[in-house]
Amino acid sequence: MNIRDALEKIGQDNGNDFWTTNQEDTPPAETTSRRSSRKSTKSRKRSPSSGAAPSTSEPRKKARRKIELIITPPTKPRQLHFGEKGYYPVTDGQVLENRYELQKMLGNGSYATVHLAKDRQTQSAVAIKIVRTGELYNIASDLEIGFMKTAKRTISSSNDSESIVSLLDNFGLQGPHGLHVVMVMEALGPDLLSILCESNQKVLSVHRIKSFSKNILEGLHFLHSKCNILHLDLKPENLFVTVDPDNMDLSDPACSARLKIGDFGTSARTYETVKRIVQTSHYRAPESFFKVQISPVTDVWSVGCCIYEMVTRSMLFPSCNEPTDKSGHKWYLSKISELLGPIRMSYFERNERNEEIFKEVFGNRDVLHEKKGQFNWISPGELMREHPMKKTEAEEFNVFMKELMVINPKRRPSAEEALKRPFFTNDCSE
């Protein structure tokens, strides 16, 4: 579940100009989702895009005109279910807890709706997440609140990370069909997916991609080492941008934008025995498919996928013609093998829980080794087709993404180790 699509200022008394949404001259929404609409970019043809960034990371000498960050979301609203086990029927202007004045819906997902609100006590903007009714939703939201409180306490005591979304408050809200859990979070800018798909600054500069990548890994290092938390659902929808309202030009190295990690609804403790399939399939590490013990490097795999998406604005492992669950494991892993090499049975622990998966994927062999695909999507040449970067920069990205997506989890770097790679030596001072 994401805070997405719009955060606008709440009155002049806030003194904050958030990024804006463009509701005028918006074309009719397509029947496909934002994510599926990006599959067209898999043709490897990059159409001209407003906000295209130069390849150089050096600050420009000329005076810059002020550039805003504008999001133009689809206009077709999603049909929401407000009945039993459904969403809370919110009315704009409604006040919760005699404090939070709801202004507008920002987004919705299968689990909750998110609203922009004004905190009358602090006169500041906040994001309100209202979870659906039902026992399963209540359990998931209670876990998410626990993870976010752990992160907040750790940040308060160590001031160690600015890359985690802050939980400000939580309470219960009685609706017509039961109790809804409510979370109050800091108000941020758009999620990364909105930037890449719906903004006037879709093409991020090399400097900005490296800076955002560093933010993600710093947040993960903090969660893994200080909070004992595995995120387990890293993807652009769960990465939120905070940007200086005085400089929203993401191509300008002086712009102080950064990414923050949010949505802890499927997270777990590092010391828990997690032997279930986690992560959204497009960002899922190989070990997650096999239901073996999950570790912090499982999150690192997802970072590699996100970096590719920042460069190309398309998914590295899209679910085109996604198969049924019966054959899904081998299908996805075959796509990974085509790009990154053989997947050996010895990399993963075999047990009663995953016996059928092992049979499906490996059969009578001990390795899944698919022939290289027609295109190596992360090769320097392909990256340069998708982004106006230099050859040396494309080579850096190629090497770094392959390091983050090593198939054997025992050889994959931790977030801390990844931050020490040469990839961050230059052009990432933030």
C-alpha cells in the first residue's frame, strides 16, 4: 500500500509547497494499470520525454529556471468496496480524533486508503492511512505499526537514518462494518513509480539515480543492523520522495531530494524463521521462490531491480503473460537464469516445505541453466539505449546491478557492503 499520486500544500499557513498534480488536460485513463502500461518500454525504444536529464553529473554553470515536480495521474478512479471487510467511507473535511482534518484521497490499494490531512494541533500536513476492516487486515496493520515504532525509537535514540518514513500516531476508527486501524505518517512527496511513470521529470540523471540508490541502501542498512527488520517488499511504489520545495529540479545535483522507505505491511524480524514466499514477484529474489530461510540480502536483490527501473523506466522481470501458480516458479526463475546465469540446487536448502518447488524447477537435474536471452537488458549497450548516459557510466551500472543480484544469496553483498562499492565513489555526495 502506498502514499501516492498527490501531496499538495494545505493552506498558506503551512509554509510548504509540495509537488503538484496536474488535473487539467489529462487524457482518459487506459484500462491497464500504471505498472502494465510500462511494458511498452520493453520494446527498448525510448521515446522523447519531458524532463530528460543530461548524462553528466557536474553542476551546471548557467542559471537554472525554476522547475516544478508535476505528477499527472490517471483520471479513471478505482472502484472501492466500502461494505463488510471493506474500506472506511471517508468524507473530505471529516475530522478524526478531533485533530486530523481529511483533505483528499491520495491513493488506495488492496489493504488501505491513504489521505492527505491537516494536523490541527501542529498546523502541518500529514498522511493518514486507513486500513480495511477484518481480522487479517488488523493483524497485518498491527505488525506494520510495530515495525514502524521500532524504527522510530531507533532513529530517535541514534539519529541514524533519514531514509525511513516516520509513524507519527496511530488509533482505531469505528466504521459501519467494524474497526479500522489508522496510521498517521509524515507527509512526503510522490512515490518513485509516480516519478518514473507520471511526472514531468521521468528521466533521472545519473547523479540522481546513484543518490536515490544510496538512500535505499542506507535505509536498508539501518533497518537490518539497527532495527533487526527485513523489509521484504522493496519496489518503487514503496519508496517515497522528499524534495526541497525551493528546488524540485531532480536533474540539479544541488536539489536535496532523497528517497524514504515505507510500507512495512509484509516485513519481518531478522531473527525470525521466515520460510514463505515474500516480495512482489518482479522484485523477488531467487531464495524467496524456494521458501527457504530469508535473510537481509533478500532485500538487496530488490534494490538491483529498482536501480534498473530508475535507469530504464521499465521492469527488469515483468510478468508478461504471467503463468499460473503451478508453473510460475520455474517460469520466473528461467527468466532470471536467462539474464544472470545458472541457478544451482546447492544454493538453497531443500526441505519438506519446498520439495514440490524443487521438483518443478530442477526436475532430475541439479541446475537450471537457460540459454542467454536475445537481449542482455543490463548490458552497457542496452542501458545506453534506454538512458542518455556515458559508456563508462553504463559499465558502472552493469557491474553494480550484477553484484546486487548475485543468484547465490551467500555471495550477495549486504546493504553495508554494497554502500562501499566503487559505484558510490564518485557523483554521490548527498
